[in-house]
Amino acid sequence: MAVDFAGTYLLLVLLSSLLVNFVLSIYGIFFKPHFTKKVIALTILSDTLNTFAIYIGYRRWLEGVNPRPPVLTTTPTWESITEFSRRAVDPLPQALVLTAVVIGLAVTLFLVFLGYILYMHYGTLDMREIRRLKG
Amino acid sequence: MELAMQMLGLLTPVLIIHAFVIPILKLLKSTRLPGVIALMGSGFAVVATSIIFYGVQEGGPMVYTYGGWPPHFGIVYEVDYYNALLGFLTAWIMLVIVIYSMWYEHHIDDPSWYYVLLIGLETGILGCLYTGDAFNLFVMLEVLSITAYGLVAYHRDRAEAVEAAAKYALIGAVATSLYFTAVVLLYAGYGSVNMAVLSIYSRTYVAKVSAAFKYLSLLSVALALWVFTYKSALVPNHFWLPDAHPEAPTPVSAALSGLVVNVGVYATARFLYTIFGPDSTIASYREVVLLVVFILGAISGIIGALMMMAQRDIKRLLAYSTVCHIGIAYMGISAGFIIGNEEAIRLAVMGGIVHIVAHGIAKALLFMSSGVLIDAAGSRDLDEMKGIGRYHPLTSISMILGFFSLAGLIPFIGFYSKLLIALGYINSGFILGAVLIIVISALSIPGYLKAISAVVFSTGGEPRQRLEKTWIEPILFAMALSLLVLGVLFQYLWPVYDEASKALVTVDGVNEYISRAWNLIPVELKLFMGVTP
């Protein structure tokens, strides 16, 4: 019963909160006028998408088969590999997310510095007032 | 062959090492050294891509496995005729841009960081073109994007440049995050991020396809396509380009307009022909997607051509011309919506590829030659540049040749690209496609004539300053001549483009791409993958 609760109900909550976060962050990026708020919405968006990637690689605790880390500790035999593929968590999405997180950090830092220079030029970060270009 | 394979593996690591060595050598306090290192890097890229191109010509598609891990288990770089040709083009244009940057150095306060970003941009473009792994494409797209944002904002004392970079970077970061989601969705569905393996799965899963599978593939293709069209500024994602390209330093404008936009076109074609081909999971929807891309390309061409006439700033005019020509390239590449006439698709896609080449050379040339004239006039405004071209005849001639090629005059290469796209659509019986190409060409001519007449044929302007360094002018002239030579020799050179189109469109070409990667996977590992193509 407890396992079912964690396995289905909480995952449902996670998925719906991912969806809500996604919509909110897209709204924040496109409709909030302030540059800093846009950057914050962008980090929420990338975190949402990273969590989604982790969710893809997640393995539920089903019928007493508990998931385990994807590490082979013994010399692999046919049986151990079959058991491994039945129980191990998929490591690839985690590796992808690790890369994406590092890249996201760099992009966010760049945007923050860009915001600083924007502020020095315009004296404001309100994107409605920063429109010297025609677009 | 062996050498070409080694070069494929070496190319991006060696280039990025060149980029990162520059700030270390800053300690030597030499003003020339950064440019020399950048020249070495881009020179190496030219040698490597030429050898790779030759290798592909001799022995067909090549796969380099990083760390010796076979495809699907590790990152691979896979080159077929299509991306070998584009990589070759990129490296040569980038070499000219680096040489031009050495001329342009007097506008740049700290050249070493500029060259780091420029060589980083080249690494990103070549990585995007050569990679055979959808996730590595994401990483390389980010390398390309972040260097491009940095370069657009390089004149950070200009408020407009920072503003353009902020707008470009903010939406660009959203775009690359969504591409990441597209890759994760592909992985969730197919269990692989390798392009060749994805291509196998998308074909063999057809038998047991369920609706959910189809919609997942469609969703991921939709997300990926939005990103690619954003990167290549197809309408309605073109809003950033007319701001960002003119505000960047001139050599960077040339690199962005001539090379970076090609990456989007390349990746779109790779997704819709190689990974999801005509007999794949999304078979009937794929044609609809391609038709939409065709329509957007046509709208993009018309909007770009019309907006070009209204511009007074020469760099903005050239930026809108990029929107127009990327539209035409997309119109050629998206010919796959014609069902059952492979000959016609091949012709039109070949036209699209020739157009990428023609536009890349011509647009880089035009930005660089306009940079020389802007320096002489001290302004980017066409009214203030009146007659400046008369003081720099060599640059003016190369500029006029570049405009002629873009407008599609015989015997420039720009004529043959439009001709091939139009021929492809006429061959398939879709006359409207050919008519649209002619209409867009006609609409774009007033914009070009406006620029030529203002800069070269008007009188009255006086140069603000005499240029001291004019050694760049012969190089620009040589680049302009290359447009003419490529056009005149087109009847001998067309098999090159035809092979590229064949690698993309025909079943044989795609099978060759798949089998080269598939054959590298050991038999024992294939047991775990569940398919036999």
C-alpha cells in the first residue's frame, strides 16, 4: 500500500507540478517585463525540463523489485546482466541532465552579466523601456 | 582514409584547444599573438575539413568513435557527403573571416577574448555539422549559441549591441532547453540518442507502431524544429536576426549570417530526411511538416525581400536579405513533401544545398566588404555612404559581384541554386513552388539595387577618413571571383552537390549512413538492441 502510494500517487503529483511549472515559466519568460524575472523564469524552465529527464530514467518500486544503482559489482554473467537490466536505474538521463545543468549554469551567468551591463546603459531592466532597436 | 578518420576525431578538440590557449598566452603581452593563434586554428580546420571531404568522396560516409565506444554506446562523429560539404564550406569561409578580423582589430579593444569566442564559434558550427549523436548536437548547439551571444554583445559600450544580445540570448536559451527536451523524448521513446540508431528504430518500429509512439516522435520533432528554425531565423522566429546581426562586430556579422544560420537548415534536413525518413514512424505526418516548412520558407523569403527595401542601414539591409535567402534554402530543402517523385525531390534539395553554399559565400563577402566601406564613410547609413564605393573600386566590384550572385544573375552560382529549386518543383508538377522562387527573386532585386546605387553609383559623399590598411581588399575580391568561378564551372561541379543531395534523399544514401554506424557495433552488443535492419 505504501509502495503504491509512493509509486503512483506521488509520481502523478510530480508530473502535474512539472506541467504547471513549465507553463508558469514560459509565461514568466514571455510576459514578465523585468529582465531579472525573465532570467529566473528561465532557470525554473531548465530545472523543470531537467527534472522531467530524471523522471524518464526513473524506475518505480514495483512488485517487490526495488531499483538499484546502475553499477555492476561482479564479473557479468548472463543471469547477472538480465537481473541488472530488470532492476537498475537508467543512468543515461542522469548523465544528460548533468551536462545540461552545467551548460545552464554558464548561460545563466552570462545572462546575469548581460543584465548588469544593460542596467549600466539604460538605468533600468524593464524590457518595455529597453527598446532602442526596432525589432 | 585513415588520415581523414583521425582528422575527424581531432578537429573539434584541437580547435577548442586553440581557443583556450589564447587567454593563457595573454601573459606574453603580445598584440599580434591572439590573431596568429586564431589563424593557426582556422588553418588547421581548413586542412582537416578538406581531408575529411576528400576522404568522404573516396570512401563514402565515415564514422569516428570517441574513446573507441561503438555507436549507440558512445559519442560518434559521422560524416556523409552532405555535412562534409557544409563543413568544408564553413572552414574556408571562417578562414577568410579570421583574416578579416586581423584587419578589423583596430575596432576591438581586447582582441584575445574576441578570438577565443570566434574560434569557439567555429568549433560549435563544425561540431553541430559533424556530430552523429543527437545529444552531442545539443552540446555543440550550446557551444555555438553562447559564443554567438558573447560575440553579438562584444561592443559592450554600445547599448544597442547589449540589448540585441540580451533579446537573442534569452529566447535562445529557451530554445536550446526545448531541444534538450526533444532529445530526452526521443530517448524515452526509442532508447537511443545516436542518429543512425534512431534512424533504424524509426523505420523498424513501424510494424508495431502505436499511436502514443507516433505522437511522441511528432512532439519531439516539433520541439526540435522550432529550435532549428529559431537558430536559422525562419519566419516567425526571425525577430532577433535584424537586431543581432547588424549590432555584432562586422566579421561576426559575416560569420553569423553566412555560417550559423546554415546549422539550422542542416539539422532540419538531418531530422526530416535521415532520422525520420519517408518510411519512418511519422510517415504521413512528415510530409505535412515539410509542407509547413516550405510555406514558412516562402513567407520568410517574401517578408525578407520586402523589409529589405525599407532599410536605410546597410547592415540591417543585409540582415533582412539573410532572412529572405534562408527562406529560399528552406524552400529547397523541404521538397520532401512531394510524394513519389524522387527525381524532383533530389533536384530541389540539391538546389537548397547549392543555395546554402552560394548564400554563405556571398553574404559573408557582402558583410565584410560593407565593413570596409563603413570604415571609410564612418557611418552605416546608406545616405551618408553615398559614393563611398568610388574611392575603393576593388571592394565595390566585389560587393557588386556578391549582390549579383544573391540576386541570381547568370552565370553566378546564385542563379543555379534558384534554377535547380525551380526545376525540381516544375518537374514534380508543383508549378507554384517555381513561381514563388521567381517572385521572391524579383522582389529582392530593388533592395540590392538600392544598396548598389547608393554606395557605388551616387555622387557627393566624401570619405571621412583615409583607410591605412587596404590589404584586405584583394582577398575580398578573390572571394567574389570564387562566386563567379563556382557558377561558370557549375556544369563540371554539379555532381558534388548532387552526391550531397543523394546522401540525404535517396534510400541508398540513408542506408549507407546507417550501415556505416551499424557495422561498428559488435555482434554481442547487437543482441541487446533488439533489431536487425
